[in-house]
Amino acid sequence: MLCVLLVALSAAGALIGVDLVAKLGISANTSVVGALIAMLVGRIPLPMLRSMRSVHRQNLAQSAISAATFASSNVLLTSIAVPYVFGRHDLVWPMLAGSVAGLVIDAWVLYRSFGSRLLPAEAAWPPGTAAAETVRAGDRGGKRAVVLAGGTVAGVAGSFAGLPLMAAGVALLGNVWALLMFGIGLGMREYGHLFGTDFGAGYVPHGIMVGAGLVALGQAVVLLVRRQGDRRAGQDAGGNRSRAGTAAPDAQATASTAAGVGGKAATDAEVSDGSDDATAADSATDTAVPAGPGEGATATAVDAPAPGTAAGAAPTVDERTLRRTLVRGYLLFAAGAVVLAFVGGLVGDMSPAGIVGWVLFAAFAALVHELIVGLAAMQSGWFPAFAVTLIFLIAGLLLGIPSTPLALLVGYVSATGPAFADMGYDLKAGWLLRRDHRPWDPFERAGRREQFRAALIGFAVAIAVVAVLWQTYFRQGLFPPIAKVYADTVKHGLDDPGVLRTMLLWAIPGALLQLLGGTKRQLGVMFATGLLMLTPHAGWLVLAGLAGRVLYRHYRGPRADQELNLVGAGLIAGSSLGDTSQIFRAR
């Protein structure tokens, strides 16, 4: 039953995504829609549907539908439209093969790196928090459901009124400093004309993003190297203590237990349902989908984080695993670029040295693109995939890459990033729904694995939908607007010779902002993201949400966070529902 529901929801999400991006140029976050449908299905009084009352199965449903929606719209249809609009209709199928490879690799890298210090589960990931709060409110009811419903109604109303209340909802969930810079960037982009300038013109925001992105990449590398050095130093210190033999056996055992990651060494007292650790661990590992509340699920009434999830605790993905994942991700992206080069006929058009350089640059651009997009999405729930892809397009022009290889490179790079961000949202939702389980670590890892499998189902359905429908849309002249921008830029190149100088000049303040904020705040990336987006009133809504958040927290104290999370989740959910409904308004 679950598999049938996932396929049906994925098909609906893929159709919605394709239609929205082709006709309106937007894509909706349908994860909340999937969770609501799963909840409704679970309330149907049939024994075969009772299992859908599980919040974890509902999490799988929202993971599948959101994966299908983003894959069909932001990834597949957008990437294959680039060579079509460029005039090379024969390259659509090769581009589809390349974008499928980029999509799957993109999701795999996030799946393997989520929960690391670079992409921590404790970070905001606002749409993921919204999805989790929606599922939990529907499961528990009461005051939480009322508050969430009120926020959702406001979000829907705002969407129909043309107000992006999602921006205010994000401000209630994300990092305050990161969102402050995001709101300032949005405001400067919208009201720059009052100061006699347009901050969106002349590649100013692109330059800021280049500087911030390069620093963000360097910060990630430094983080990995520093943590590796700290780990080795800790091992050396541990060896010296072991040789000294001064620690008492009981103290050593206590330290060993405390060092366990994510509750892996949980005691019997930490298992909330009273069962022994081995039984709970076996059920978490062997059960494909965790049980729901009515099926003997292990859940508590409190929202306290599980062992290993509190601030400062060890992450579920260590630096060695993260480093290996990023290296393998680069190699996989390179392999996908090789396949695209062969099926796209680039081997006959470029020299061997040119092919090698193209493959290496394509892999580098894909990896950096997904990391920058992921960091922005992690902090704000908004990801500048279009702008970052355009940056690498400009870099390709400056490097002198021929137009046809450049069109394929842009399509390949654009296929990475959206699925990376979307899976981060879904895994954040699952992390919130699973964190009360004891023992937590094996249950969390099993849940992530099942979410990844659900996303793969969504991807498979999205691939089938796009493969069948793309000709119908393209023959009517319906293309994602972003693809037209990419293709036109490849055709006409850089008409202004001062573009490089402008970008390099504005890269300096972007780099300085990113250095000032560090890896946790991502000030430079978030400021550039705001400048790159022209969304009316969004800047005011972000700043108003932040001001209300600070004042309300001062009034209510620590209790304000949970209430603000519900309100923010409702606003995001309502905005998503309103955006999705635009497909019917457009028709």
C-alpha cells in the first residue's frame, strides 16, 4: 500500500511541477501537500490503510512527492530546455541522461553528508521544519494544531493576495543574522531605484556571490582539515592517557558511554518504551518503515532532543565520512560529465585536452553549485540555483568554452542543487519526527535510508513524466523562463567587456561578509541571495518577522521558540499550498 501511495503522490507532484514551471515559471514545495494527503489516507476507516497514520510513513510520502516535484521542474525540464532553446533539439535526450545522472548524484551527496558539521541537522532548514510541524500537529491535535492551522490560513490568504508570507515564516525559523542579511539584500534589490541604482543589474549580486561562494568553499575545506587535526590530536592524547594508566576503570567506562554518537550507547533508562536496547535497535534497523503511534511506536510527549542531537554533541556524520563523500561526489560528477560528453557528441568537436578540461570544470562546478545552494537553503529555505548556475555560465564564457559544450555544461550544472536542498528539507523533517525515539542513532539512520529510497521513487516517476511530456510543452513554446536566460546568454556571450571587472570588484565585499559571519551564519551567501531575488515585499516581511521574533522571545522567554516554530511552519505551509493552487488559477 505504501509503495502504491508513493508512486501516485510522485506522479501528482511531477505533473504539478512540470506544469507550473512551464506555464508560470515557478515551482511549489509540495511536501506539506504530500503529508496532508497521507494523513487523510490514514484516517480512512479501512484496516489496510491504518498503517498510514504513522508519522514516519507520512514523512516518506512527503519526501517522495517533493522529490518528484523538484526533480521534474527545477532539474529535468529546466536542464533539457537549455539545448532545445539553444537550437540543438538533437541534444535533448543526451541532456536528459546527463541531468538524471546529476540529479541522483546530487541527492546521494546530501544523503551522505546530512548531519555533518558542514550541513548539520540542527540547522534551520525551514521548509523541513514546516513539514515536520504539520505532521506532528495533525498527529497530536490540540493547541498545536490550532496554531498551525491559523498560520496556514494566513499563508494561503497571503499567497492569493500576492504577499509572500513564506518570507515571514522563514524569519521565525532560521538563523537571525543570516536572515537579517537576506532581508537587507531583498530590500536593496527591490528599492535600489530610490537611490538611483539597480543592485540586480551589472552582475553586482553575481560578483558578491562569487566572492562569498569562494570563501564558503574555503571555509568548508578548513573545517574538514581542522577537525581532522583535532581528531588526531585527541587520539594522541587518548593514547598518552591510556599508557599512563591513571584512569579508573569505572571512569573510563563512563567516558566511553558519554562519547557514543547519537545515543548509540544508550542505557535501559533512556529507552522510553521500557524495552531493552537490543530489541529496540534491532527493530529500528530491520524494520523498513518505523511503526506509527498505533503500532507500538516508541515516542514521547516531550520535544527534548535525543542523545547526540543537542548543541555541541557529536554529529552523525564525522569529518572523515564527509571528506570521503565530497571526494566521491566530485568523481561521480566527473563520470557523469564524461557520459554526457560522449552521448552529446562533444568528443568529435573538441580536442582531448579540451574534453578533459571540460569534464573537470563541469564536475567542479556541479559540486560547488550544490554546496552553495545547500548552504543558502539550510539557513533561509530559499536557494539561488539560477544565479549560481549563471555564475558558472559566465565563468565558462570567460574561459572560452565553445557554445555547444557550454550549453550542455549549463544544463548539467543546473541539474544539481535543487534536489540537494529539497532532500535537506525532507531529512530535516524526518530528523525532527524521529528524535524522540530511543535508542536514537540506529533509528535515525534507518529512517534516513528509507527517505532516500522514497526520494528515488519520486525521481523515477519524475523522469518518466518528463520523458513523456517534454515534447508536448516545447512544441507549444512553453519553456522554463530560466532556460531561456541560459540559452540566450550562451548565444550572445558577454557583450560588455567590463563584466569580469565588475564581478571581481564586488567579490571583495562578498568575501569579507562571508569571512565575518563564518560557516554558521553564511552572511555573504545570504546577502547575495537576497540581491539576486526580486520578490516584492519579501524584504519587509523578513525584517518584520525577525523583529517580531526578537520582541516575542523577550516577552515569552524560551517558551516562545516552540510557538514561533508552529506559526512559521504554518505560514510556509500555507504559502506552499497557495503556490500549488496557482496551477488551477493558470488554467
